[in-house]
Amino acid sequence: MQDEFPFPRRQAVRGTMRALIHAAFAVLSDLHIEGLENIPAQGPALLVMNHFSYLDPVLMIRVVSRPMEFMGSPIMPNAPFHVRWLAHLWGVYPVFRGTGSRVALRAAEAILGKGGLLGLAPEGGSWATVLRPPRPGAAFVAARTGVPVIPMGFDGLIDLFPMLHKGRRAKVTARIGKPCGPFAIEGSGRERRTQLDEIGHGIMRAIAELIPPERHGYYSTDPAIREAARGTEIYPWENAPEL
């Protein structure tokens, strides 16, 4: 019987993509990486990142050397064609925003069950450049599987192409935090959702520790920064899910 969710996969294609991504970051950016020792050398883990730019998954590929899979939306309204093409070539497991995805959940459980790495953005989109509350997906996968959650904070990607137009390389930083979890939930209904929300907020606070304070948005301890971020917490696909 054919394995529905093989892991690892597309190794030749992804190896070529990794080499090109490494070269691109070397040419286009001044990249600084901290905390690589926090990514486990083996075993499963859920890798979570802030999502300010359509290039965030590309930077995760640059940072993480182990085979990995992604969960994300196949619809990227803010990304140019070549980035959408890269996502298709890599093979992202699709999650349509504003909907549930049983296939994506099965894929996540299968990949992590095989000791793999799975990357996703808890915020569910890149419509703002400050932190926003997470969607329940990351917390649900973390609690369902019990694997470690590795927070990753990316900064500088939104400056990459503006700086390139000025003939300069942007300073890009990737910080990897210490593992969080394991997480678990119990009960049912509203009780379970409350626990998922708490886990999700904890994950986002761990990410906040890895990026500049002015980007903390919803999670800032500064009232002025929280006020400036007002409105970014509204999820664009709450009442208009992707189809």
C-alpha cells in the first residue's frame, strides 16, 4: 500500500532549491543566524515562525538543514509569481485559511510521527509586520502530537528588496529559541478551545522574545506599540474563507 504522506520526499529537487536559496541569501543579504543548537539533530519538532513577509518560509529553508515539510496556504496574495512557484515546487501541504483541513492534520501527524520536522506560521498569513494572535492550528498540532515546538524569530526580510533597489544588502536576522512544550489539552468544547488559545499565545510570546520590541504588536508590553498595532489582530479570512 502506498504511503499517503512519505517523508522525506522530493530530495533531489529540494537539494537543488536549498543550494539556490543559500546562494541567494549570500548575495542579497547580510544574514545573521543565532540559536542553531536549539534545532534538534534528530527526532520530531514543530518549527514556528513570525510571518511578516512572503519570504519567511524561504528563510526557514535557509536556516534548517534537516529535511522538513511545510503547512501553508496555496493562495499567497502578497507574493510574486516566482515565490508561489517555489512553494509549489517544494510541495507545501495546503491549508486553506478560514477553514479546517483534515488532510493537513493527517499529514502533520504522519510527518511528526516519522520523526520529521514540520514548519508553519501560527498567525496564518503575512498581512501585517507586527505580531498578531495565532490561529489554533499550531497549538492543535502541538497538543495532538506532543512534539517539541521550536520558536523562530525572523527580522529584516521586509527590507530585502527595498534595500536591493538602493544597491545595498539588507541586514536579516534569524533567531531560534529554546524548545517549548510538550503541550497537552483535555476536556471538550469551550474548555479545549481555551486551552488551545493559551498554548497559542504562549508560542507567540516565545517568538516575540526573538524579534525587536517594536515588532511585538499584540504581544508588546508597551501600550503605545499595542495601540499602533490595533486592527492587525483582525483575521482577514474569518468570515471569508479561502476556497
